[in-house]
Amino acid sequence: MADRFRLTLAQLNPTVGDLRANAAKALAAWRAGRDAGADMVALPEMFLTGYQTQDLVRKPAFVDDAMAVMAELAGQIVDGPALGIGGPFADPSGLYNAWWVIEQGRVVARMLKHHLPHDDVFDEMRLFDSGPISGPYRIGPLRIGTPVCEDAWHEDVAETLAETGAEILLVPNGSPYRRGKLDLRRNVTVARVVETGLPLVYLNMVGGQDDQLFDGASFVLNPHGELAVQLPAFDEAIEHVDFERGADGWRCLTGPRVVQPDDWEQDYRAMVLGLSDYLRKSGFSKVVLGLSGGVDSALVAAIAADAVGPANVRCVMLPSEYTSEHSLEDAEAVAQRLGCRLDRVGIEGPRAAVAQALAGVMAGTKPDLTEENIQSRLRGVMLMAISNKFGEMLLTTGNKSEVAVGYCTIYGDMAGGYNPLKDLYKTRVFETCRWRNANHRPWMAGPAGEVIPPRVIDKPPSAELRPDQKDQDSLPPYEVLDAILERLIERDQSVAEIVAAGFDRVTVKRVEHLVYISEWKRYQSAPGPRLSTRAFWLDRRYPMVNRWRDPS
């Protein structure tokens, strides 16, 4: 019927560079839409290549291959709905982030991204050329306007599409997760709906890619910002949504409206999905980590168990003479509650051998941080050996507070392939442990219940590299440290602004100094899931050598 239109939304998880596997997923989604009587099936931005490709898309052979696979896919889109799918397009005029519309075996429209983001994790001006603002295209009874991702964050593209006859806006996205992003997207898209008076479909990718998480959470808005459809966050979904034309134009009929998780659950799910996808897409199925009896490694063990199942998680306790009996007991309790394997590998013998080997070189010196770091590096050697022998990816366990101020040992506890806590401050580590103890979800592969003993959460943190060591011997209390770090890093505040907020100037200057001198460590650190507006890597890019300090 001319007054109805069925659109299949395919909120799916591609793998960067796996062109034919991504095309196969797209074809399966198209067939699901065909079987459901859809007029069109839509997939997210750059779905064929996966996203973000970074400089891979600057390689001509890669773009040629991607366009060849797109042509192969188009040849299979016959006798059924149209297909909209993201992928690169190159011609003599340039290289573009494009959204291809295919119908009856041929390309009927190609929308070229106009606004290229060049902030936070994006640098698309470096990769693509800006395309012209395209007009709408017709599929059956409906004229569709497609602002590609960033184009929807600027009013000019949507306004042009509305003025040239678009009846709905369909926005394919590769929008990465960060805390608070759901509300931000909704606010932006409501503005476009109010300005144009048109329904808007926001279709987002899902899945992990390196440090970035794409959280899905696609939705459809009717005019005046009314929510008609809300898909789940972090899950793949194929949903058929129906539009109906009435006296006031096209409207989306009410469909599923999945309640979105709160910030704590979103962050935890992001860490779990980030780890599971990083492993799966890298060809790993098992992990190993050092379990110290402390809160950070306990949380990493829980995340790992939820990501790949307890049977695929090896925990290793690596005690020294400074390891307390409480730590041994706590590590064992965490492993038992999660159902993970726990091995014990002592480092006293290797430490004695290293001390003897260095005795001549270090004669006449006093023990200091050097000897402490040897312990940490020996643990790294042992864990990497286990990783190599059994094909288990080594997880590091340093939280954002430690990574920020360099309270970690390069080639020691920083050794490993992935760090689930890299963007989680220590104070949030404590609360996340409590959240996990109190909550269990179907997507968690680990057991329900209190998997992290309260004693692990509540005891004073310690690296246990010297007698009676506590983190607060070297650092401000974490509630103070994290508040200062959040102002320095996420808010880019000056020292004067932070002092004016009530913090001691000497402490602030010391923290600032530690952040700057630790930049070189972060350049060599393992990747981890982005949770905030200023995760270490693409979000925050500072020089390793930097003599400037805030004079305020």
C-alpha cells in the first residue's frame, strides 16, 4: 500500500577489514528484511569496512577491494527490499565516507558525508574528502533524506534535505560510546526533528573496535521529539519498524521501547563488550591475569569472567616476601567465587637470582624503587611466559588513576595486551565492584552474587612491594587524587581553577607534574575501552617530552 513503509533496522557488529564477512552479515540482514516484507533494510555508517578504519582507508588497494565487495553485494540485492549500507567510495574527485543505496542489483543513490568530524577520537578530515550536501532519494512511496552521522549534528544538511522534499530522515551512524552519550544524541536529534518537522531514524553500530565501543541504542523519533522506537544498548538487533502516511505526513508506528541502562551498567557493559570483542576479533578466546588480592585485579577478573566465561580465565598469584596472608586469601576467594582457575607462581627465587646477577653492578647502593620495580617486572615476565605458552591474552589491571600519574611499572604490571580498567578512575573501581556484586544480567557469563568479597573492596590499596606499603604513602587519597585528575584531564582546568575549588596547591602541582612526566609510559601502555570524554590515546594527545607547567 502506498501509505505504508516498512524499514528494517540492522544494528549489527562488523569487524574492521573483514569485508566479505561484513557483507555476509549485511546480506543476512537484507534477507531477514525481505522475509518480513520490508521496503528497505538499513545498516550503519561504514559497515562494510567496519569502523573506525583509521589510515587503512587511505590505502588504495583496500578501498578498491571494498568497492569490489560492494559491487558483489549489490549483485545479490534483487527481488526484495532496497539496501542502505555504509562503505568508502572513491572516484577522480576524491575519497568519501559514503552511504550506498542499492535496489534491484544497482546503486540508486550514494550519500557522501559532508561534515567530517575532527575532534575527540575522530580525524576524518585527514582521511576523507567532504562530499556535497545530497538531496533525498525515493524508495517506493517514500522520499528519504540521509545525513551521514556527523551531518545530523549540523542543521544545514537536515534543513537542505527537508527543503528538497525529504519526508523522513534516516541517519546511519558509527557513534562511539562514552558516559552520557545517550542523552547527548537524543538532544541533538530532537533539535533536528523540531527544525524540520520530520521523523528521524537514528541507526547506530554496535561492538568493540580497539579502544572504542559502539553501543547501538538506535531509536526513531516522530515530530515534536516523541520516541516511537528504542533498540537495546550494546546488543545486536534487527528490528522492523513501520511508517504510515496520514494527513500530517509520515509517522513511525510505536514499536519496542527498550529501557536503557544507567551509567554504572553502561560502563560495565562497555568494559565487558570491549574485552570480548577485542579478544574475538584478534583471534583469542582465553585470558590470563595476575590476581593480587587487590580490588583492581579482582574487578578485571570479574569483567573477564563475564566476557569469556570463568573456564577461559586463568588467574595467577605471584607472591613475594611482602605479600600478606590476607592478599593470598583474598585472591583465592575471588577466584573461587568467580569459578576461575588460580595458579600460584612465587617470585622469590627469580628475585634472588636477579639480585645476585646485579650485585656487582649495584654494589654500594641502597635498596630503593629499583628493587621494587624488579618484583613487578618479574611478575610481568612470568605472566607473559604463561600467555605465550598457552595462547592466553595477558590482561593488565591498572586503573585510570594509576595510569594518569604513572603509579605503575613499565614492562612490569603494565605488560599485557588489553586493560579493561584503563579509563576507570580508582574511586569508580570501588563503586563498580559494588555494582557488580549487587547486579547480574543475562549477558554476563560469570556467576551471580557477591563475586568480589567486601574485604577486597574495603581494605587500603597496596602494591605490596615493600613492608607495610600503602598507596597513600605515595599518592593523595584517591578521592582527592581522582577529583584533581578529573579537573585536569576531563575538564582541562588550570591549576588556579582547581585551587579555587578548594584543593591544596602543592598537591595539585604535584599531581600535574606526575601526569606530564608519565606521558611516555602511556604511549607504551595496552589499549582499553573508552568510557569518558578524555580517555588516554585518541581523546587526549600530549607530547612525551614537555617542559611546560601551568604557572597559575
